[in-house]
Amino acid sequence: MEDLSLRERGKTKSNFNPWNDARILTHVIANNGRTVDLSHLRINETDAMPTRSYDRNTVDVANENYYNTSDKPPSFDYLKIANPVLPYSINTVHLQNPYRPLQRLEGFVSRDNTKGMYKSQDFVLRSRYNNLFPKKELNPNRDSDHENEKVERLKKKKPQVVNEFYNLLRQYCANTSLHGLRYVGDSELSLVERIFWIISFITVLATAIYYSCYLYDKWHGAPIIISLSPEPIALNEFPFPSVTICNMNKVRKTEAMRIERGSDMREKLLMEDVCNTENNITYEEQEAIEWDAVFQFMLNVSQPCTDMLYYCVWHGNQTDCEKIFNPTLTDEGMCCNFNAVDKKYLFYNARDWPILNISYPSESVDWNAEKGYTSSMMPDVVPWRPYGAGLYYGLTLVLDVDVNEYYCSTTAGAGFKMLLHSPVETPKIADFSFAITPGEETRVIIRPRISTANPTIVSIPQRKRKCFFSAERKLRYYRTYTQRNCILECEANFTQQMCHCVQYYMPKSKNTPICSKKDEQCAKLARRTMENKLYDETEGNPLNVTIPSCNCWPGCYEINYRLELSQNKLLSSFNTEKRYVKKDLKYFTKNIAVVHLFFVDSQFTKYVKNELFGFIDFLSSTGGLLGLFMGFSFLSVMEIVYFLTIRLVSRWYNARRKPHKFTAHHKTHLPDDSKKVIYPFTN
């Protein structure tokens, strides 16, 4: 019955004020000293402790007597009973401190079963609080000052760009893959720890940059290395050297006697000029001798190739020497040449010498070291290739010096000057030839030095790789670039610039004038000056003119020939092959020189110009250093690019749209004041 009456009273509406209810309960417990049995009540259970809701009119709240009438407590006679039954439920909220200020909890969502109670209590307590503490009127001037202070504070803050950059930097440090930076950007670490990681990161970064700069200098400064190719080159892939032979006798004795007995003063002057190179004879303008006359004189007084070459063996077969040798003009006069390319493949607009009777027994092709031989070329095209190694597959020559015909010589003795050179070069006998002595058998062992290049070095600047490809360097007269051709053409160009002519042995075209006797001194001085410039930059300039820079680096593809010579004396007392003997053994041992030219190997190693330190090597070495010191990778670069571009633009774009989004969110999601829950008593 007690429980039933208690539920009925709980359902009955009452005008009891919870504020006064709390005071009464405290007073009763203090005065009577009796403990109220509330064990049957459960805290925070709305079924056992129903909360009263008060539906008050807002008009009554505004009335001054509202608190004196509406919340008057009822009679307290039931408190005198030993075990009183309270006419209403007691919520634990009444036991809180009633004198603490009201605390407002915004955005709170109440439970569904107490929604009406909280709404009613919120309305009642808000009305009483507003009446007890009336709002003060706002001072417009004070609001204006407050706004001004706020603007000043904003001005003192860091610029927005700086803040955005700082936030972006912190995000990068927190998310980067570089070692150590995440500790720098970690705000939970102490200042000492962060300084330690900053110093560590700067140290390893400086070390990595130092070694990377060293690698860059190595890559940029010396990009070319000349190495031996692992693939050997066979004999049929390069030509047999071109052989140029000159007799040291400049004028045959029979011709000199004829000229001396004759009355032609021009021939006498020319003979004096040829034999005595140190004379200073000059011709008056009206006595100037044309080059055609000089050329005819040299051809008449020189030993012809048919007399010089007595016996020839090529590829193991005896060959007519006239078929494989042709007369040629050199700085030593008229000489004989073997295995040179046709003049049309040697020069642009080559000068024709029909009286030299130059012929080739087989087809001559446009060969150079870079193109080489193609599969479509016949095996016997000129320049000829060696068929094999050894003396049998080489070139054997029996040369007749004819000592009795010596009248004047370029040296103190009798003999021959021989030079082995590339088939696409003009020989310079006076400076680079070796001597062949009559009465001796000479063996010349040929070792080619073949220089090639990797096509990848084309991208390297010429001043760094120090060589030219055939398509990169064009000469004025020569069709094929080699270092010797470049030097000789540079001398010819300088001589033509200074003397308005070139010497007869220099490269020239059909319309190039040839220097006569009156230009001899000028041409000789120009040649010496140019030679000094090539080998000694500090040498004085006797002509007081600007000497052009030849820029004659080696060709990236070139063939040079190195020689090993061995000689032995020819004696008439020993058995000698009859095919080598001319006239008799006495004449043979005095005038004949036997020369064997051959290769001793069937394969040779070639030299290849490669990148010493290519871009891939530089990239991998640099990446290894940066990865070792910093954990750097290509994705680290992409992170930097991302944070400096996409991330930065996105933050800027979001910052522009943020005020609009915030306004919409504020209007849509923030609760109204009527939905806010206020608790009057909190601990």
C-alpha cells in the first residue's frame, strides 16, 4: 500500500519548487537528527524518482510575485512521522550545492525518456536566472573599443602566409621519408632533443653535399677514359698502311751534267735552288718561273719509281711494282706511294696531275676509319687489307738506290726515307720518316694503334672529350679528318694568309696558287711560326700577326701504325735469293735494300673512348650517398614537389572556401539556445 500511494503521489502534479525542496530537506535532517530511509529510492532512475515538470506561463514568470505564490511550499506535517512517506520523489540533483553559479552545457543531447523534464527545467531556471541577474545594457563605445583592440591584436600576429608556411613545414617534417626530420617536427619532444636532431640532420646533409660535389667534379671534369676493348679486331677490318718511299738523292747525276753543259739558265737556277736550300737567290718579277716549269723540272731530275722499285711481292705474289706504286709529291720532292686512296677521295676539288700517270689496279673506295669497310665492298678494293700475319702475307720490296747517280742529297749519306701512314693522309717525310740503308735487309714489324669511340660520347662537349667525329669537324681541303691532316691544312691556311700561296706539297685545290721562288722565304717563315705555335704556346711570333688556333684534336676514330725495325748486313759471300739480285752481287750489296713489311698478329686490341663517369653512374653514386646519409630517394623529391605545389595550392584553395563553409555549418548544425541544457548545480 505504501508503494502504491507513493506512485500515485508521484503521478500527481504539484507546484512544489525544487529549490525550496532542497532547503527543506536539509533543514529537516539537521533539526530532527533523524535519518530518512530512502533506501527504496534508486539514484538516477526516473521510474523510482520521477521528476516533476512545471508548465509555467511566461507571463507569470515576469510577474514580481511569481516566486512568492507559485513556489510556496506545502505543509510539512508529514515530516513529524517516524517513517514518513514523501509526497514526491527526490532526485540527486537536489543534493548538490545550490549556491554555485549556474553552469551552461551547450550542445548536449538529452535522453529520450527525460527530454520533457530537461526542457521544462531549462526554461524555468533560465527565466529565474534572468530575473535574479538582469542583463546590463551594452555600451556601444565599449564594443567599439573591443573591436579595435581585436584588430590590433590581429595585426600583431604573424602574417597568414607565414602561418600557412609554418603549418605546411610542420606537416612535411611529420610525414617526410627523410631520416631525422620527423623528430625535428615532433612538438612532443623537448627543445634539447629537437636541437640535437636539427644538428644531426644538417651535419649529414652537409657531408652528403660535399661528396656529391666531388662526384660532380669527377663527372664534369674528366668524363672520358681510354680503355682497351675486350673484343679484338681482325686484320681484314682495317687497311694495310700506306707506304711512301723517297730517294735521298734529289738530282740524278746524269741530269745534273746535262744541265751544266747546257745553256738553259732557268734549269741551272732551279738545280741550284734544289741542291742548295740555304741559298738566298731571288728572281725579279719578270724572271719569275711558273710552277708548271718547276714541277716538270722536279719530275725530270728525280729518280722514277720504275728505277727505284726493282722487285715487289704483295700477299705472297710477285707483282709488277708500277701497278701498286704511284708517284706523289711530298716535302722531299718526288716519291713513290703504295696503298693510298684516290685523290678524289682525299681532297675536295683535287688538283689533277696528268703527267704523273697515277693509276690503280683495282677499284678505289671512299674509306675512313669511322666508316670502315662494308660487307658490300670487294676484298681487293683500295686501300688494300692484309690477308694474314707473317712475312709471306706482307709487302716485300727490293729498292735500288743507284749510288752512282747521286749528285746532291738531303742527308750526308745515301739511302731511302720511308714513312708508314694512314691511306687518307698526306705524308710529311722530312719530319716523320725513318731511313732505309742500302746493302741491308730491313724487317719492319707493323703494330696498328686503332682508336675508336663509343657513340654515347657524342653528347659530351668536344672540349671535354678532346676528339672529333668525322661529321663534327670539316676541313677546307681534306675530305677526311685526322689530326695530321688538320695540322698540315692549318699550316697551309696560315701560309696562304701570309704569303697568298701554298707550297707545292701542302694540301690544295685546283685554284690554289703555288708559291714560287720569290715566295720561298715567306712560306718557310710561316711554316716555322705555325709549328712553334703548335708545340709551344709561349714562343715568340716573328711575323707579329695573329696566329689562328688550329684546334687539331685527334679523331675519335683513327688508325696509326707503330713500327719495330731490325736490320742485317747483306754480304755477297753468302747465298742470296737470286730474285733480289740486280746486275751482280757487288752491285747488289752496294745499292740494293731489301725491306719486309708485315704484321705479326692476326688480331689486335683496339682502344675505345668511353665515358669515365656517365650520367647514370653519377646518378647512382649520388643517390647512394644521399640514401646512406639521409634515406633520400626519388620519392623524397616528389614529396618536396608535392608540398611546394599541390599541397600548398590545396591549402590556399581551402582557406578561401573556409569562411563560407563555416557559415553554412554554423547555421545548420549548431543548436539553438532553446535546445541547450543548463544544470543549476554541479560539483
